[in-house]
Amino acid sequence: MSRVTRFASRDPGPAARVVGFIAHLRDNGLRLGVAEADLGLTALTHVNAAAPDECRRVLRAICTGSKEEADQFDALFDSYWMDAGRVKQRIIPKLHAAMTDDAHSSRDGKGEDASASGTSTTPDTEDGEADSDGTGKLIATEQRNLSRRDLRDLVRGEEIAEAEAIARRMGAALRDKRSRRRIAARKGDRLHFRKTIRRSLSTGGEPLRLMRKRRPDRTRKIVALCDVSGSMSVYAQVFLAFLAGLMRADKDTDAYLFHTRLVRITEALRDKDTMRAIGRMSLMANGFGGGSKIGPSLQRFADTYAKRFVDGRSVVLILSDGCDTEPAEHIAAALTKLKKRGCKMVWLNPLKGWRDYAPVAGGMAAALPHLDLFQAANTLDDLAALEPELAAL
Amino acid sequence: MTWNTLQTALAAHNYVASDDLSVALHLALSLERPLLLEGAAGVGKTEIARTLSLTQGTKLIRLQCYEGLDASQAIYEWNYQRQLLTIRSAAEDGETGKAVEDRIFSREFLLERPLLAAITQDAPPVLLIDEIDRADEEFEAYLLEVLSDYQVSVPELGTIKATCKPIVILTSNGTRDLSDALRRRCLYTYVEYPDRATELAILQARCPEVEAHLAAQIIGFVQKLREEELEKTPGIAEMLDFAAALMGLGIADLTDDPAVLQSTLTTLLKTQSDQAQITSEVAARIAGKAA
């Protein structure tokens, strides 16, 4: 039991500790409120609260709401309650500390990143090349970038609003696949005569219930995968704003970042406060601007998330330059697997906008046969111009 | 009751529940909160509700969700045929107007669907809302209302208040993300594939006639198979089918006959590419390792 955290003697009691734990979880991105703290305390009275394992199970059942959170929970629990006998001085963090927190929006906060000279929400320059410390490397790099980068440095609020408008139009272009035939529906615009007559048999020939039909909305879900490796960092500003906008335009959108790992950012992007969403995303995208493993990341996507979220009505949007450090077969294998799920595949490559560009990078060449659309995109305007092509998919 | 007794009670009905799941169930019972279970297909999410209703000695009311599920199938519907017949017979008897109307819009003519049935029982039943991720988001919102207020309003009748709070279990396969509001209101547990010891216990509880040697082989085989890259990973139900198939064919040892083993794999592998991938040589190799 020596592993259990000890608390300072002026500590106000177990209730405050649990509240402190909830605050600890909240700081780490779980969305919890007062109700959970209350429920947690009540729940602990129903089990043997002195046993750490039981506490852990109880609090996990209450505080988590998805598999990702459940996976994260154990480490958070250990860091708060199992701090190797160290004395915890302050249970509830001071209020002002929360205000300047990493995950909190602070529009007037001063940027404290070494590389940024502007404020944290305004990039150094206006021309979209906000990243100053890279030299615009266009080759894939092996090394993982372990330094933290605050993505809020790269993205401005106005851009997200602009991107949102574009994303909404693009979403609409992809989505509006009306069928010519009508199917039975509760709130249809026409009467479904065959069904009405058939139904009237059970009420003695009186058509009591009028059945209706309408043209079904063939909704399409957008799944966006954005490459944030070193070679892509100059374009990250545009693409991240675009992802945030896409998410705001349609809440069914699914979004991922990858560099050497794959991270699902859908949950983080759902945050109502745009800058806080980007802040949360930057916490998750640890390793931003490092090496790129496109193939393995895509394969991981095809093996895990795609099984749940990609089907015949999905459009998979890959935002990447195709510079991969791994063999090209990985990309081909991943895309073949994805394609089997019946989705449409769109690859937006910023390099394609260059004069004399040819998709000779091994990864890109391997991907080409599997793509439904391969287009250039390095600015928001380019993305906006894609609308007719996407509508034709 | 503690969660240990609940776990033992479940085991008495042949359900081997993990500690996590038992604690969550115990909390759901004592805090009267809905419990949301997620996990791959075939890990026993639906079965837990059935077993829980057995241990509690109450009814199981099941609502299977699907795309386009609406209030008339989930909550209530008027029995139109009976109403019509009553109107006709009333007309012949000379009964008129208000009296007939009152009669045909009474509880007698209301068809209870699962949600209404669940809140109007005498003893709290187990309400299983299966595969909630298949239902539309509008239905999810409506479900939230029923689950928080425990009442249903019927315009012609007024509000029907709950006579008991059902034990609610929701399951989801994760084909779409559920709303935060629903997640917040529920306790949550992710059900994993069981480990070797647990799965062996499940097999012995469900098929006690399988010999210890073969049982260990079956579990070893299935666990190894789950590590392969398959499109559809076999669940517990498939493992039990596999065991039953082996019993039916009278096989005592997996490594005996590769051809027979391959033919029984139809119970475990459910897609063409998976079957193509696990050839009889691969199956024999896995069986050899598992033994």
C-alpha cells in the first residue's frame, strides 16, 4: 500500500480528494462536470472504498465514456492516487492556473513558444508560411520530433471561419446524392399508394393510415486523414483549419492526424470553442512536424478505425504529400484494404500544385491506381475550387 | 449485496463476468443508472442482460434498434383494427360520439412496445436496448428523455408515469459515435475479448461435456486465431459453435486430422478472405502451437 499517494494534513477530506481527481481528469481532456463528482462519491459508498482496485473500477465506470477514455484512465488514476507515497500538497488546482492552461483558449495570451515571435493565436507572417524553424524540407524525415508544438500558433480563428464555409460547401457537394426513386418514409412528400392500399386491408378496406414516400438522402460521411509530418508543416495551417471547419460543418465527419503515429482527433475537434479544440488537438498530436510513416499509419487506420467508421457511403480524404520513409508497398496494401470497404478515395497533395510535378515519389506512385480523385491543394482557395470535382464523384 | 456476490450469482447462471464488468453492473443496480456496454461483436454484451434478468428473477424486455426505428415500434401504438371494430359495433348498438371516443382511446386499446412496457411493470425488469448505434440520432434523443424522466406522454391519454425503474442496459458495436449526452447519463464499460483463463471458464460452464484436454486446445486455438490479421475476429459465440462442432464430429484432439479441422473452421471464419487466409496448413500450425 506504500504506492498510494499521501495527502497533506490540512487536506479537507475524501470528498475534496475525489473532486480534485475529477479536476485532474478534466485537465487531461475528459469532459466531466459536478454531476460526475457527486455520482462518484455516491458510488464509492456502495463498494469497499479502501481497496484501490475497487475504487479504480468504480471511477472508471463513471468517469469514462468511450474506449479511448477508458484506455487513458488507468495512467491518470495512477498519477493521482498512486504517486508512490509522495505527499500531495494541493488537491484542487488554483483557479488562475486553469486560465492559462494549455488546453484553454486564451486569445490574448502571449505566445511562449521558442520559435514564435507573435502572439499564440497569430502566426508570424500572413502568407500562410507560419512555420519559421523548419527550412521547408520536402523530403520525408526519419526522426521523430519530440518537441511540443502548439498548433494554435499555426491557425487563426478567421481562417477557421473561412474554412468552415468552404468545408460546408464541399460537404454539401459530396453529400447531395439524391436518388431518383422514392422509398417509404414517415414524413414523405408523396403518398405511397401501394403501401396504403395494402395497409388498408387490415382496417377493412378503409385507408386509415396514409403511407408516404420520399427521395432518400444518400448521406456521405467524410473521413479526413491529415499528414502533419515535417515535410507537410508549411501546409499544416491550411489543412488544420480545413479539418476544424469540416468538423463544424458536419458533426458526422471523422478526422485523424498522422506523422509517425495515427491519432484520432474527432473527439477533440468537437469542442465548441474553436481555439480550445485546436489546443486539445495539439496536445494529442505530440510529435507534430517530425518524420512521416504514411504507409504504416494508413494501414493502422485500415485495420482499426476503418472497420468501424468507413463503409460504402464514406469518402476518405487524405491530405498528404506522399513522401514516406517506409516502403511504398505499405501504402498500396493499406489503400487496397480501404478500397474493399467500398469507399471513395480522394488524395489532396499540396505538391501537385507545383509546376512540372509528377507523382514519382514511391508512395504516391503506389497510391495512384487506388484513388478516385487526385488533386492539388495548398491554399483554402484551392480547396474551394475542388467543389465541382467532388460533386462529380 | 456486493459486486462479488453479483459475480457469483452470474457465474451460477453460466456467465463468467470480469471484475470490471461486475463492478459496473453492481453500480448500475445500486445507483439506478443505465449501463452502456461497448465492445466487439460476440463478446457477450447481449448475453449479460439475459443472465442479469435470470439472477434478479425479473423479466427481460428487449428493444432491438435498427435504422429508422420510430416511436410506434419503440414506445406505443394504437390498436387500429380493434378501434375500428369497436366503432362499427358501437354504431350498430346505437352508441354515439363521446362515449365511443373515450372508450377507443383508453389503455385497453394501447399496444405497449418495449419502452412503455418496461416502465409499467410491477417489478423492475431488465430493459436491454441492443445495438443503440444502429438507431438514428433522433431516437437517441427521445430515449434520453424516457430514461431521465421515466414517463411517456400519449396525447390522447395523458402522461403515463413509471410504476418502476427498469434496469437499463445499452449495447453498442461502435458503428457510429454516440452522443455525449447519452454517454454522460450512462455508466460505461468496454468489454474486451476474454483472456485465456476466463474463456476456458466460459467454455467449461457452457459445454461441460468437453474434456479438459480438448477444451484447453480449443481455447488456445481460438486465442491464437484472434492474433492473426482477420477481417472478422471470432467471438465467444463462434468459439462455442466451434466446440459444439468438434463435439458433434467426435474429435478428441485438434492435431489429429487437419482436413476435419479445416472443415470445422466454417464456424469461426465468416468471410471468404479469412477462409482463404487460414489454409489447412496454417490451421494445423496454429493448432500445433496451441496444443
